[in-house]
Amino acid sequence: MVDAARAVCIVVVVLWHWTLSVTHRTADGALVMPNPVHTVPGAWVATWVLQVMPLFFVVGGYANLAAWERAQATGTSAARFVGGRLRRLLWPTAAWAAVWLAGEVIAAALPGPHRWVWQWFPGYLVPLWFVVVYGVMIALVPLTAALHVRAGPTVLAVLVALIAGGTVLVRGAGLEAAAWPTAALVWVFCHQLGYWWRSADLGHRPLQVRSAIAAAGLAGLLVLTLCAGFPPSMVATVGAAESNLFPTNATIAALAVFQLGLLVLVTPVARRLLRRPAVWKPVVAVNAVAMTVFVWHMTAYLLVVWVYERSGGTLPAEPTAQWWAQRWLWLVGPLVVLVALVAVSARVEVAARHAGRPRGR
């Protein structure tokens, strides 16, 4: 189930960026890619399901705890465990960065003016925040897993109290400096929530327990958005004074609980579906190249944007009827390019997964 959840998260992130971004040029020629949530009444509700980054960290917590338990059972040191997990995260990212930097350096050396990609398309680099934050979560696994073994759900309760305290400092006392430490605690909470999911085997709990988890998360979201003044959308929205994600606030912690509740609610049905080879094989395929897909999907998108503009197309600045009618193009086009990119670069991720394993005779 955890593998399926990870695969779904990757697919949702990619499809959101490709098909639900109003990518267009600003007056200075830069590319921006806001989403159309502000134009569709009630569309913010969809973000409570489709903003999957909290669930991604919950799934990561489950997977990292499982890997840590295997490492301890085989006598693997903490340093080797962390190194192996980071290698699977960083090698595909480093390969992507090396290709882009090489291209940028070559372009800068050519005659004429040059604008670096982060100057004309800063949104291209935004997803990399995940690599940094998730890398920190991996590095902390020996510590956070030990805390979980000793204190279990108490760790979650302490984190909730700290997040609540940080929220009061930011919104009540106006201490903006507390926003980023609070954001860090939110992601630790999401990751720790995955530990609880695994150790408590929540997917096999009675329906009342699984429903209560979803209800608790939903109640937290309703209180924070309706009573505490947090934005109802879980993604940045045009015209909104603040975003729940940057810096990450308490609503994302509540969203993680809600999404975990939904996941364990559908677990019995999902497990039956996943026994079918036609369903399970795509899950395995996506997971085998998950990081490669993540780091290269915006490159595939950008290449299609380049071809589209060179062919005389104009990127609409608003989600007009033309924009909605083109959603198929921004699904099919980047998908074809991404398949080709993954075919070439996935070997880096495969090598990272196998590096460090003892070789057989």
C-alpha cells in the first residue's frame, strides 16, 4: 500500500504542474505558472486531496522506518543507512543538476546576453525544496526512529504542541521569526506520522478508528481555515495574502492527518486491487524511477513550452476556454518527452539503488 501511495503522489505532482498551471510570460519575458484555483468557486476543496506533499512525507516516514528496522536487523550502521537512503535521493538530483548547469555554462559562454534559468523561470526550481527537506528527514531517521520507539504517539503530541505554540507566536504575537522553525516542525510531524502508521498498522484497524483519524484531520482543517484565518487553499493562490506551504504552517499538519485518514480508509479496497498484476505493475514501474520522474518532469514541460512558442503558440495568462481546451496537449506532450528523458537518465537512480550492496560471488 505504501508503494502505491508513493506512486500516486508522484503522478499527482507531475500532472498538477503540467495540466493545472497557467504558465505564461510576464512583461519582462519571465515564465510564471500560477494555478487556476482562484477562478473556480470552491476549487480550494480539491487541494485538500491533490496537495499531496504532506502525504508524501507521511509515506516517506513509513518507508524510512521500515528500511531502518531492516538495517538494524542486519547490523547496518546508522551512517551507512543514511548514506544509502540519501544516495537514492541525491544521485538523480545531481545528474539532473549537472546537465542543466553544463547547458547554462555553455549558453553563458556564447556571444550575446544570457539569462540564467532561475532568472527567467524561478518556478522551475521550486520543487527542489522537497529534496532538501526530505534529505534532512532521512538524516534524522536514527534519532526520530529512536524517539518513536521510546515514546510512540507521545512524540506526535509533543510536536503538535510545539507547532501550536509556534503558530501562536507567529499569528498571535507577530513574531515572524518563529514561522520557519514551525515549518520545520510540521514536516517532522508529517514524517513521524508515517512511523505511527507503520507501527500501529493503521490500515488494519477497525473502521471506526480509521474514520476517526480522517475526522480529526478534517476537524483541524476546518478550525484552522474557518476560525483561525488560514487560507482554505492548500496551494499558493493568486491574490491571496499568504500561502499555507511557504512557510509551511499548521494547516499542512492537519492536512497530513486528514490524508492519512483517507488513505487508511481505502486501504482494504486498495489492497485487493493491488493484487491484480495490471494494477501492481504500473506501481512498481513508477516507484523504480520516482526520483528521476520528479526531477526531470519540469524539464519535459519546459521543452514542450519551447516548441509550442517556437511554433507560434501564445501562452494565455488566464484560464480561458482556450486554456481549458488545451489541457490534453499539456498532458500528452510533456509525457512523451518525459518518457524519453527517463529512458536515458533512469540508470542513475537504478545505480544509486544498487550501490553499496554486497556483491554475490
